[in-house]
Amino acid sequence: MAELINHYRLNAERCLELACNFKDFESKRALVAMAKAWSALAAQHSKNIKKGYSTLCPRCESPMRWYRADLTEDRRALEHSYQCQKCGFISRSDNQSHQVA
Ligand SMILES: [Zn+2]
């Protein structure tokens, strides 16, 4: 779990690095926003660890693992998905829920 948080923080740093390389303002802003989202995700997860819980599967209530995070089409918002390690159920932060199988 701590590795995951480092991974998020690394992603945030990479976004900021990329932002420096972009010349147009919109791309820079999108990357900075993404870096902030990664940082928030890292903070959220370390908070959850301190509290001793993580996102739970709505089906079987097993701890869910972070699955993926995507930019939406306008490259502004980050969408987080979680996957249940037990039954494979995938839940998204913005939608109600979504199943792959
Ligand atoms: Zn489950």
C-alpha cells in the first residue's frame, strides 16, 4: 500500500516535469491539474491507511485496489477506478459502478 502511494507521488512529479516541457498554456494547466489529482490521491490513500480502511467492494465488501485513472476527453478531470481483488468488480469514482466481465 505504501508502494502505491509512492507510485501516485511519482506520477504527480512526472506530470509537473512534463508541464515544464510544454509550451502551450492549456497543456501546462492540464498537467498541473493532473499532478494535483495524483497528489490528492496519494494523500487520500495515506489517510485511509492511518484510519485502517480502504475502498470496499459494494458486492462482497473486500478491500478494493486502485485499478486505473484516466483523463476525461477535455483533459481536465481524473477518473479513478477501483477493482475488487476478490470478485473483480470495478467501481469508478465518478460513476455509480461499472462491471467489466
Ligand atoms: Zn468484490
